[in-house]
Amino acid sequence: MRLPPRWVRRGILAPLVIVLALTVIASSPAWLAVALIVSIFVEPRLRTPRLLLMIAIYLLWDAAALVVLFVLWVVSGFGWRIRSPGFQHAHYRFVARMLGLLFWNAHWVLRLDIDVRVPEGFHDDDRPRVIASRHAGPGDSFILIHAVLNWFDRAPRIVLKDTLQWDPAIDVVLNRLPNRFIAPPPLAGEAGRRRRRDGGPTAIPLTARISELASDMRDRDALVIFPEGGNFTPERRARAIERLRSAGLVAAAERAARLMNVMAPRPAGLFAALDAAPEADVFLVAHTGLDRIRTIGDVWRELPTDKTITMQVWNVARSGIPDDHDARADWLMGEWERIDGWIEARRT
């Protein structure tokens, strides 16, 4: 769905979330009682109350975040100093605590654990980093940013899809911090001008925006990017292969066809970040555990998830990344083959 303009997101969606959260609190005894009765007599594993409880927790989490973000806006002088270093730090700390609270609840309600494995010496330096991750489902972005903030102790700068701005709290906080949203190409004519005026994508090329985001990283900053460009699905995987074939990259298309758990990466954004931050360390992230959970229906079938998300982080020496575009594309595809193999080994 096309992203609504900013005034709709802030003036209608945000208050609606708060109203829904208050309604959930007021009606919680009734719907919890009904859900428990249904689960006891109709279904196993308390699926209905678990799912409803997690949805309620997320609504309350979102509403509480909006209230705190509004307070921060007022305290900053009604937005005057909202982008100052002090308030940027306050926003990062707030997001870290909110994500920690969200995953604490996910652990108890969904029986979800996270196992993060990092290379030796991972925490030993403060240099900025470029982190490139596979994309598997709606929850993996949250998990990775939770890890970057709370376990890696880094301030993430994220390249992510503009549709996440449908969530009012995410919309507000990520637009206050140094992030870049990926959107479809702007429309031509008056429709395009209106969309840009309402908060849609600008005419600035994506690679230029990513370069700008990466070029001024400071110590303990981390640019997070998902080179696949979207969650893995069989349909998107097929389109990624066809895109390579249509571009005349037959060998790359054949390699992409052998990838069964990931999609062929789109290199432009990552390469722009690498060029803009030549001193940054590079890390690749693979993870598995939520691969089959992409929709509410999937969540329902898997409840309680009773899963452990395993996240593996690899360091890539900058000296091992070629400067030539074709050689660099070959290197990136090789790293994605490595990620694919790691995932496949954990499925067998």
C-alpha cells in the first residue's frame, strides 16, 4: 500500500494507536477470558490468548513510545533541539530500552530466544561499522537493531523500506535519527510533486543518500543495510534471478539460482556505503529461526514459537574487498553464497 502523507501518519494514525491501546486496556478482562475459554476447549497451546496478548503488548508498546516521543519533542523546545547530539543520544537510549522490553515480552509470551554469535575481538574497538544482513521476515529487522543497540553497543543508521513508516512510533523516532527510507521511484508530473511534498521519496538518488548517511559516521556508529532489498519470498527470489538475466548478467543469474535461502543481493546501496566510509569495518550477518514466519497466519501456525533465533556475525577485512565494481559484485555474491550455505546447514 502506498504510504500516506506525513500529516495523516502523525495527525490520524498516531492518535488512533493511542485510542486503540486504551481500548485494549479497558477491555482486557473480557477478551482474555474469552480467549482462554476458546483455547482450553477448542485449540492446543493457548494460541489465541498468546497471539492476542502479543498484539495487545505491541499496541501498548507503540502507544507508550508515542507519548514519550511527544514529551521529548516538548522538552527539546518543541522540536528546536531535537536533532542535537544530546537528544539524539536520548532517542537511541530510549529505542534500546523499548526494544529490550519488547523482546523480553516476546521471550515469555512466544517462548522466543535469541543467540548472537560474534567473532573474537568484536567488542574491542570503537571504529564505525557497515553491517550488511540478510532479510528473512518482518521480525528480523527488529532483532538486528535490538542486537546492535543492546549487545553491540552501537548507534545504528538504518537503510530500510519506507512502508515501515505506517507504524507511527517507528515513523516518528526513525525520522528523528540519521536513517534513510527506501521508496519506489518518484512518480512523474504533478503526482510525483505532490508525493514528495507530502513526505514521499525525494529526487536524490538512493546511492547518494546512502553515501551521505555513511560519510559522517563517528566512533561507535553502525550503518545497517539489507542488500536483498526486501524479505525473502520464493516470488521475490525468482524476480531477483530474472532481473539479473534481463541485465545480461547470465553467470550471476546462474549463481543466484543456486541460492535457496536468500535472494541475490542488490549491490548499489552497499557499495555506496563502502565507498563513503573507507575506514569502517565491515560485518555480514546471517540468521535463522523465523524464516517461515512472514504473515499473521504463519505466526498463528507456529505459536508458541518455542524457537531460538541464531544470529551469526562475520567480519570482512577491508583489504579483502575489491575496488573494481565487477570484482566487488563477485565478492558480494560469494558472501551471500556463504550465508546461504550457513542457513542450509542449520536446516539439515
